[in-house]
Amino acid sequence: MKPLALTLLLLLAVAGCNRYKSPPAPVELRHYPLDNMEGVRAVTGVQLDTDISSDGRGALRIDAKEPMTVPLFEVTGLDLDNATLLYQAILQSEGLDGKAYLEMWVRFPGKGEFFSRGLDQAVTGSMSWKTTTIPFFLKAGEKPDLVRLNVVVQGKGRVWVDDILLLRSPLPSR
């Protein structure tokens, strides 16, 4: 093959590859490893479990005697809009008669609070560690001033929560 033809073929191949780039990786905004109780808002029905965790360094254990919403963290000072806000955590359950899932409340000044729930990613019964992620889509100009991260337990039983991340990702392409 002639050098000019080879060069053109190589340029076309590179240009074609650049057109289909994978989306950028999410950016970490906050990380709560739950190796201690620092910043956890819940005061009853929860404790640090240093024996059972997804990473060997501790996890938050929820002992639910009835349905409950467990307030974990409140996040302020986020300067973002026109993005996907992702709440990710690792959950495990034992003897859970019902289900448990992530819940995120996002507050906008003058507009109120709106939520996202991971009903489709719930843990139930006795399940091993499962990474769950729920999104909240922020349009251009939608700037939250507060984000609340919760776990909802609908039923009775034990749930562990570990390694919480709040991430920012681009909005999905349409």
C-alpha cells in the first residue's frame, strides 16, 4: 500500500474511534465510608458494626423493629446543575421481612424538595452485599442547596449500609 493511502486510512480510523468516546467517569462529590458514626444523622436504631462490612473497616447497621426512614447525611455546598446526581451505597440484609432501599431528597431554593428512590434495587430477606445507585437529573439552572441521603426500611429486620458515594455525571444523551 502506498504511504499516502496508508496515512489516509490511519487518519480515518483514528477519527472514527474519537467519534464514539465512552462517557466520562462520574466525579466524586462526597464519600462517606461509614467506618465511624461521624456525620450520621440517625440517632436510634443504628450503630457502627465493626465485624460485618463490605470493606472490612465497619458499616452502619440498622436494626428495624418497624418500618422506618433512616436519615444518614445532609449535603450542602454543592455547586452543580445540568448534571446527573448519583447516590450510591452498598447494602446487605439479614432476616428482613420487607425491603430496604436508598432515598435521596433534593431541595431547590423557592421550589421545595423532590426525591428519587431505588425501589427497583431494594434488598430483602437475607441478601449479601449489593451496590445500589439512584439518579437525580438536574436540568440547566436547577441548583440544589441541600441533598438528604436516607435509607428506607419497609418492614422489620437488619440492614447494613456501607461506602456511600455522592457522584456527579453528565446528563444522559438524548
